[in-house]
Amino acid sequence: MIKRIIAILFLAAVLGSAAVYILRRESAVTPQGNPDSYFEGYYYEPLEQKRVQCFLCPNHCNLAEGKFAVCKARKNIGGKLYTMNYGRIASLHVDPVEKKPFFHFLPGSNVFSVGTTGCSMRCFFCQNWEISQAFPDDVQTRPATPRQLVDEAVKSGAPVIAFTYNEPVVAFEYMIETFKLAKAKGLRTAVVSSGYIAEEPLRELLKYTDAYKVDLKAFSEKFYRKLTGGHLEDILRTLKIIKESRVWLEIVTLLIPGENDSPEEIRSLARWVRENLGTDVPLHFSRFFPKYKLNNLPPTPPETLIAARSIAMQEGLRFVYTGNVANPEGETTYCPGSGETAIARQGYFITRNNLTDGACPNGEKIPGVWK
Amino acid sequence: MDKSLLIQPLVAGLSVGAFCLTRCFPFMAPLVAAEDRPLHRNLFIVLEFLTGRLAGYLCFGILAGWLGERFGSRWLKLGTDLSFILLSIVLVFYLLGLIREQGLFCRASTFFRTRSPALMGFLMGINICPPFLLSVLYVFAQKSPFYGMVYFALFFLASSVYFLPVIFLGMLARAKELRAIARLSGFLAAFIFFFYGIYSLFRL
């Protein structure tokens, strides 16, 4: 009798552990089980032999059946393009708006920040590569519909909801559906992006967006080709369209030693911004720290950032900042006419705000979204 | 080398070791309990299996560190599916006695005759499970074959703690009926994983 019980237990343990393993693996491979539950992507065209072509970003991926796009977020299933990261949150935090960074957009506010997985670029210096270079099934995600997300954002008390951390554009459908609901609930919306997006979806996205931060990663096509997998021209086009749309725009450039930090390149970048976007667009120069595939490089010397700020201001830009470095001058917004302090910051926090409805004590208006 | 680079794989191994055992159990338990052997011989079999598993981890670690970004997840999945199929075949051959001293395949091969637990351990080691996959992603970022090896060696050590009780399963094999059940469970596990591997390989 005892032998029989032991035998049954043994058999159950072996088969049970086999079943547990297979079930766990299956739930990781196909978390939603049924392909019908995936969200069909916008901006694609079905082609012959069940191929599809995606037009969301400038990569224009042409995909055979069963293949993922470069972004690792969109997949051709049975001749239709599906977004595999729809409703799957890989990262969620409430951050200060200054962390994005936005310095002229509701300063001191909290931002309900959402990240999914995937990216249309392959930056060697990516700061969030764990999620940006992953397939949705490679990392732990939690499900949330756009409505659930907006409800959570409202509950958090943050006045802004942002798609950030990985490239938001690869979760285009999820983001835009969320933004529509967020606007209806009175939230502001923000996008923190590389700017690598095709024109038509960008114009659609801008209808529901209040602030857009673009990483202008360098001002040379060579850099973009070598270290990002994107193209400078596409980013510059995005910047112009955002500026025309009147959505609030800020630009960040991460200065990487020996790669994009030459005074000539910084001067060209600042000149282009002045000539094409105007002098009021805030430009942030951010300090690089060794990460991902550029572990071999040193951090950016603070002097490089200070010099870059100085060059950009010489070129006529009025609001140039430094980030990831202790430099009070580079963290402060000044009233351009009087030189008085408008907003003083320390890290991500505001230590003094002298603006009233975006105006300096002398009445001078500072461009931005202040309430 | 940064201390955290050594602590991370140990913590990862300890935290997912129980899951690793669940994964190996359907193959390991029949292997240990299908024949009546003294305890020290079972210890040897488990160690052999674990050594094979270590070899699998190390090979995979070097490959992951060396290939860096070029190794996409779809290739990892293909590797897992194929290793399921091979593992099932080796287990069935072992249970049928085809790769033992008088076995059909082993008259000419000392390796198969004496090293089948190690071979199964190796196939288990290269058989990638989700926590292992996370470790792989981490090693990708380091882009160093040496660190890849160190990482997987430490991950192996920590996760192996959970395998030690399996040695005592061999005591069940003293009863003939239990040996038969061990064999039966081995065949069933091999059957399940073989067809799961095929299904997984060919699905969309």
C-alpha cells in the first residue's frame, strides 16, 4: 500500500513538474494566449504572400509572416500587423516633470510615467536598454487597458501622463488611445521620444499631445548611422513638425565624449535649432555615463557641458540647460532681458519660482506652458 | 571586477533555483530512480548531471557574452525547442537501456555508455528557461565572454543547492515496483516534452 502511494506521488511529481514547467513557459511565450486578443496596429499595409509593411516609423519594416519588426514590438501574424506591447506596462513611476526633462512645462508637477518595451532605434548608449531592446515577452510586464491607466494616473494626483522610458512611438496605438481618454479626464499628455516617427502618425499623435521632448542625439548622420540605427534627417523633420504644431517642445542632447561633443558640432546643432525652431525652444545638454555598449567610454567631463551651453547661447538660444551634473547656472531659467532668476532648480527639484503665470517680475514673458 | 557583478548571479541562482529544479525534475528523477544503485552512485549520477548542466551553462555563457546583441530571442527559443526534443530522445534511449553497456548504441561509444547523465545535464544547461533568459539579457549587456562564464558558473552553483535532495530519490529504486514507475514516468515525461518541443518548434 505504502509503495503504491509513493509510486503515485512520484509519478505525480514528475508529470506535475513537467506540466508546471510547460505552463509557465507558455504563459511567458504567449501571455495573452490567443492572437485575436492582440491589438491590430495602425499605419501598415498588407502586401502579397501575407507580407506587411509598417509605416509607423522611418524604418518602414517589410515583414514576412511571423516576423517581428525592428522595434521588437510589432509582429506580422497571419498577414496582419499586431502590436505586441499593447496594454503591457514594463515600467511605471510618478516622476517630477524636471526628470523628463521638461523645464518650461508645468514646473514642479508630477508626471505619471509609463513605459512599455521595444524601440525603433538601437542606441549603443541607451540608458533603458533592458526594456527598450527587449521583446515584450523578455521582460516582466503587467497588463493595463488605456482606461485603467488613465484611472491610475488620476488617482496618483499627477496632472500629466507621459509615455517615456522606452520609445513611446512603438506603442503608438496604446499611447494614443490612452491620451484620448486622458484628455477627456483633464490630464495633460507628454511624449519623451527619439523623434524617429513617420510624418502621418506624428501629426495624428500631436492632436492629443501637450508636450513633446525629443532626443536629438547628435548633429551628424555618421553618428546616427554608427550608434543609433536611425537617421538625423528624420529627427530634424520631426522637430520642425512639432514646432509648427505648437505642441510644447524641448530638446535633449546627451553629450558623449569623442562622439558628438565637438564645439563645431554643438555650434551647428544650436544654429540649426535657432534657424529652424527659433530661439525659445529649450535645449538641454545632458551628461553621459558609461552604459550598455559604451561601457568603455568615460563620463562626460562637466566642463564639456558647460562649454556646450555657452556655445549654444552664443548662437542665440535663450534657454540652454545642463543635466546630470551639478551646475546651478545650467539648471536655472533666467529672464532673458533682465538676467534675473526666473526658476532655480537643484537636480529635479525647484528651489525658487519667481514666475507669475509665466511672467518674470519685470513682466517679461517666458515661453512655455505654466498652468 | 565590481563585487555586484559576482553577487548578482548568486542571488539570481538562489532565487530561481527552485524553478530550475522543477524544470529538471521530470528528467532527473527517472534517471536517478529507475535503477537500484547505492547512494554514493546516485550522488555521482546527480553530480554528473549537474556537471553536464554546468558545461551547458558555461558554453551558453561564452556564446551569449561573445555574440552580444547579435543573438536574438528567436534563436534562444529555437535552441530551447531543439534541446527539449534531444533531451526526450536521450532519456528514452537511457530508459530502454540502449545507451548502457550492452546497449544498441554504446558498443562502440564509451562516451554514450558512461556519460549519458552528463549529456542530459548539458542539454538541460543549454535549455533556456525564462529566469535564465533574463540572465542572458544581462550578460549581453556586459559583452564579455569571460564575465559570461563567471556569471553562469556562479548562477549554477547557487541554483544547484536545490538539487541535492534528488540524490535520495534513488532509495526508492530498491523496490522493483517503484523502479517500474520511475521508468514509466520517464517515458511519459519524454513523450510530453518531445511533442511539446515539436509543437513549439513549428508553431507561429
